[in-house]
Amino acid sequence: MSVCQTCGACCASLRVDFHPAELAGGAYAWADGVPLAMTLPVTAKIVRMRGTDAAPPRCVALEGEIGGAVRCTIYDARPSPCREFDVEHAACARARRQCGLPPLLA
């Protein structure tokens, strides 16, 4: 099990915006694409994962307990910001800190 499958801090800390072409049926979608029902329109060229701008944030696609066991319910179709995120990003350390989790060991 990867550290990401026991963490989920990024999904409960960060806003996730992406181009509508990554939605289901879109020209740049992976797998089946992000389900439209899991997003909110921001502009004509930006959609946002529901829940990521809530207070506190939590992506609608996230299942499980932060810091315990989590999973993305649309992992194969997740949008580009999620695909590009990495445990080596400084944002990962900030998200973990924000969720009360210890830093990852280098």
C-alpha cells in the first residue's frame, strides 16, 4: 500500500481546478473522464472538483479516513492536477501538516 493510500491530505487540503476537456467524453479525458456530477463550473475554461473549495475542503471523489486508509473513487479518470501531484511537492508537506499528519521521511 502506498503512502498516498493511507494519507489523502492533498484531497482534503487543496482546490482542484482543471480544463473541461478532462470531463467524461472530453477530448483530453483519461479512462472515462471525470464525471460531470463531481465538478462545479468556474469559468468557460475551468471546472473544479466538488468539495475542494469547501471549508474544510474534501474532494467528493475521496473515500475513507485521512491518515488511515483512503482511495480516490475515480483514480483512473482523475484530472491532471491530481496526476501531477507528487509526495515530493512542497504542497504535499503543507497538506499533511494542515491535516495534522507528520511529514514524510526523506
